[in-house]
Amino acid sequence: MIIFQLIVITNAYGQPRKIYIANDDHTDYMWTGDEETYQKAFSEMLDYYIRLNDSTASLPCNQQSKWNCDGSYWVYNYKKIRSAEQFNKIIRQVKEDKITVPFNSMIVLLDAAPTEATIRDMYYAGSLKRRYGLDLSLVLNMEDQVLPLGLSSLWAGSGARYSRKGVCACATKVTGLEKRKNNIYRYKGLDNQQVLMKWYNVNPFMITRRSEYRYNLGNYLEASNHPDAIIDCQALMRDRSYPYSIAAAFGKGGDHLKTLTGSFVKVASEKSDSDYEIIVSNKIDYFKDFEKNYGAALPSETVSYGTTEWGNSFASLPEVSASVKRAIEKLRTAEALHYPETFHKEAGAILHAKSITK
């Protein structure tokens, strides 16, 4: 109640509330096309947004275009296909906060992945961070309706600070998606490592009356319709159960193969007024702003929402699933043969750590 009263007083002095809207294309890899088709689409989208981001650099800060990759594979693929000069433009824009690259390689069911696979999935982003001095801090686990407890520790231990969860709310038996306790909170593991998590409740109509719903917050394409997204965020901030003057709608493309649009810039210009500032977001700016204003008083959750309900698909293909896990384990042998000095150094460090803890 104290926090809510402070927000009312702050806005009474004319400070506009903030709505962050972020453009991305949800990578449902192989859903719409084959590998070559996706690689081509990734590169074409990055070409488009590099140009658009540069062309809007002179506009007011809230109206400058930004693009959000939902996996580091976008950058890996771009480096293979495009020239060194073109690749350097991506690195420059990441440093300028115009393109966001998360730790995860793409949107996969991390809920069902082995621990080693989850960590290895972040290797490439980590190499980019170290080689080019990038400030990477976002990690994503989208679409599936559940969230395991231990993932936060793996993420935070690898350097991630922020995460956004958006669910499908389709073909699901999970209940309570519309009445989760916290919309934004500290997602904390049993070792107290944590990331700041944005996971909005979904509107019940999204589940019960899918042909009628308009309200998109909580799914993985919250900003697919910009005017509706702004209305949704305004309604959220009027709800006393959400005592914050900052809200966000992330995600545009959904399962589409390719998303090319400059409409975020236009909406930020046309919809901003004395009451609400609309900000084209790289997602990180939202989290930093929210953390600065409310981080000290945020709740935390050390809760498992389950591993993966879609894990039944893996269970129905036990040999295929097991072969993937065995292949991951074989990577250790391959690395030992290819990088013997590094392998023995790391193995020695592990043995030393074990000896001093006995």
C-alpha cells in the first residue's frame, strides 16, 4: 500500500508512466520452413533492422528503433553468411543497445534439457561477450507453460540478470496461468542465485475463449498489436494488485517466419503523451529501469512450476531422446581430444576443488 501511494503522488506531479514495447520474432525453429529458409530469414531480418536502427538514431530516445534476437544463433548464423564488415555492424549495435542478444542459442524447451545441455547452450553467447566486450544479461525460456526451479541458478551462475517469460496458453493442461502471485519478481534458486523475471498473468479469455480475446499480456507476442498492447499495459497499471508505474509488452512476430516492421517507432511517437511515455525497447532498458525504481522491494520466488508438460513428447520417443543426451556427453571426449591442454587444466581444477572440500 505504501508503494502504491508513492506512485500516485509521483504521477500527480506530472511524471508520465512508462510503457516499454519490444520488437522480436519468436524463433519456432523448423515450424515454418527448413534450416536454409530460417537462416536466410534471420539474416534478412538483421540486415533490415541494422539499417532501420541506424536511420532512426537521431530521433528522441524513446522512438529509436531496436531489435531483439531471441537467440544467439541469429548472430552465429549471420557471421557465417555475411561479410566481416556486416558482422561488425551487429557488434557495434549490440554495444549501442540497439540489438539485444540473449544467452540462450534459440527458443528451446530448456525445462526438459539436461543440465549440461543448458549450460552448453550459453557457450556461444559467452564467447561473444568475452571476445567483443559485450554487456549481455538477458536469457529466455519461452512458450512452455511451466518453469523449473533450478534453471535460475544455471542462468545466474552463467552471468544472466534478467529474463522474460511468455507462454502459449494453448494445448495445455496447466491451470492458474491467469492468477499467478507475482507478475515480476526475483526468480531465485535454492542457492540464492537469481534473475529478475517478468512473467505476466494471462487473461482467462485467452484460454477459455481464444477466438474472442484481445488482451495479449502474458503470452509470447504481447506487442503483436501495438494499440492493444498499450491499452493492456495501461489497464495493468490501473490495477491495484500491480503497484508499479512501469509496464512492458514484448514480442511481435509470434510463429511467423519473418517480421519486418518500422511500426514500433511510429507508435512510440503517436501514442506518447503527458500521462504515458511509450518506449521502443531492447528489453534490457525496461529491466534496468524497473530494477532502479523497484528492485529493493521486489518479492522473490523459489518455486518449481514443473519441468515441462510437453515432456510427454520426449517420453514417447525414449531412444531418440536418450541419443541426444548421449551425444551431448560425447562432446566431452571430443573436446578432450581437440583441446587437450585446456581439458587437463580444467579437469585438474575440478579435482583440486573436490580435494579441498573433503
